[in-house]
Amino acid sequence: MHELVIRRVEADDAAALARVHAYPSVVANTLQVPFPSVASWSERLAKFGKEDIVLVGVADGMVVASAGLHLNASRRRSHAAWLGISVQDDWQGQGIGQALLTELVRLADSWLNLQRIELTLFTDNQRALALYQKYGFEVEGTHRAYALREGSFEDVLMMARLHPELKRQRIQREKEDR
């Protein structure tokens, strides 16, 4: 069993994040492009909003995954955030994505007053789909020809998870309207 540590991303994680995001599966299942540079990750880390929550998964002392909640600047969308998760290929299926998602959902529900977490994923990413559904994310639609991947325009699923209390209230209102 590997020791797993979840912690907040630091500015000096740029090289590790460039390495994670260079893995073929990460490139194929995110909107990243091949051959990310350390400089581009340094810039990206500097641009994250102060309120964004970006975590890394550290296994055996090495950053092997990242995940973030990116909050909306718009006041009318301040209840929602975008989620992204990346796990390097050789660490997928070992619970690191689940550990990161557990922490982000806990923070969203209990500390950030987020009512909605949104994400997109390529329609063929069945492992990620199963993980998100386990945490209450639901498919809300399909964006056709959403992103270019290896020369083809691919579809993505739009998914969202409502805070459990908001979801309960919505179900109750729907019952009352019947």
C-alpha cells in the first residue's frame, strides 16, 4: 500500500503538474495539449483565483494527481464551481482520484457553500463517469463536437452535482407541484 497525502497545491508544484499532465491518458481526457511546459504550469498556478481550491495527490512523496474546484467570479454564479481531476496513467484505478474527489466534495458542501459542482468529460471516459456518478453527479446533456482530440472533434457529457440539501428541496417542490 502506498502512502497517500492530499494537500493544497503550491507554486513549486509546477514541474510535477507538467509531468502529470504529459501522460497520454491525462492529455486524452482533459483539454490539455501534449508536451506541457513547466513555465506554462507556473503561469497557470499564478493565475488561479485566491478562492479556487486546487489539491494534489502525493503518493510515495511524488505528486501523481491534481484536482480543483474553480469558483465563478460572477455573483449570480457564485454558488457553482467547475471541477477538474487529473491522475497520471500509472496511478489510475488506485483510489487517488476518489480521495481527491472526496475532499473537494466535502469542502464544497461544508466549507464553501457551493450548491452546484459542474464538469465535462469525454463520452468514452467510463472510469471517470462511474466515479462521478458514485458522488451524485448526473448527466445534464451532451455537447457535440466539443473539443479536438487527436484530430477528431469529440463529444463530452455535461455533468453536475447539487448540494444534497438543495437536491432534497428541489425533489420536495417537484412532489408538491404534482
